[in-house]
Amino acid sequence: MFFSSGQKQDWMKNRVRKRKKSGKKRKGRKQISNKRQLAITILFLAVFISILHSSFLWKPNSVSGISPKQEEGSDVGSRVLPAEDGPCGRPEITEDFLDKNPYSRSGIALRKVKGVVIHYVENPGSTAKENRDYFNNLQNTHLTKASSHYIVGLDGEVIQCIPQSEISYASNNRNKDTISIECCHPKKNGKFNDKTYNSAVRLTAWICKTYGLSSQNVIRHYDVTGKMCPRYYVKHEQAWKDFCNKVQECLEKD
């Protein structure tokens, strides 16, 4: 191809312009690519720092040894709820929920609470933990359907077996609207010792206060079915009245 002197100069100028334009495009693409790479790097670092920060901040619950999610769900694991001040303050409670199963913890919702039912374990000298484990093992033995929301032990300890938002298998046709409390006893007569008695009174008063109930809403298993439970407080009517009076005293002092 032959050019005149003027054409050759124009051709050279156009070629230079094209090179400059092409260089600018390449430079622009390179800058965009660099910006994208920088953005991806910043995003990666942000995610990494967030994960690292969370791992340092998260700690198991110091009392219960369970995660915050377990605390909110109150479904598994165990924890100790510290005692509260006041006549109707919550006693110290150890949550040790039963496994969900058809024989002792159905998971059926307890939609309303109209009363508190007092029971005795009918196994002299047994502990709260032993009775709790008996309830939990019913899923394997299939001996019967039985459980309780709470068990008060011989040293006054309180174990919660079932959340108050679920029914227990304790009080027959009153399971649907009551909280149940099983009480340990040292002898066959079923009389509670002082530690068990005092914890049972306080626990009952706290539940009554929680649901706006009075001692008139505290009953025995006997009052539901006629069963001799709690034995001593069925045979000794005045002892039962005294128990209810103690609960009412707590409510009136609070």
C-alpha cells in the first residue's frame, strides 16, 4: 500500500490515537479489575474478623454450662436457677428436664394454670434425683405414665423435670390446668421433714404468685381422685390446713 506524504501523516496520527484509546481501555479495565479484587478482599477480611470476634466473645453459660439458645428454649440440658429474695421468691431450682417421650413428658402444652397439686413420692428415703430418673426411665420400662413438674428432695433441693409450659402426668384429669409437685419423705407415713416441708411451701407460694393464685387453689392428689396422696396430709387434715396456711402467709407477706 502506497501513501502520499499527507496521507501517511494522517495514517500515523490515526494509529497513534487508536493506540492511546486502546491503552486507556486496557487501563480502565485493569482499574475496574483491581477495584473488584480489593472489594472481594475487604469482604473476606470482614467475614473473617466477624467470625473471629464471635468465637472470642461466646462463652458457655457460667452457671448452667449450656448455650444461650438452650436457655431460651428451656428444652434440653440443665442449669441452676438461683433463689430469689422475698417470702414468695423462687427457691433455688435445678432444671433437669426429662427426655420427651410418651410415658413421662409428652410435650403437650399447658395453656392455663388454675392450681397447684401436692403429691408424695410413695418411696420412703428416696431422693429427688432418684425419682426424677425413675420418671425419665419410663420411656424404656413402659411401666406406666407418670411424672411431675417439680420434685422436692429430703434436703429441700428442688428439681424441675418438666417446663411449666407443658403438662405432666401426675394429677389425672387436672393435668390440663395444674402444676404438680412431688415431695420426698423419710418414712412410710409420708410426712415431710422440715427441709422438704419448707421448700415445698416456698415453691408452692412462688407458683401461686406467678399465676395469680391463692392457697385455695392448692390441692392434694387426693382431692382429684381420692387416692391417699400425699398420705400423711390426707390422714391428718389439720396438717394439710397448716401447709396451706403457710403458703397463704407467704403470699400475704410478699
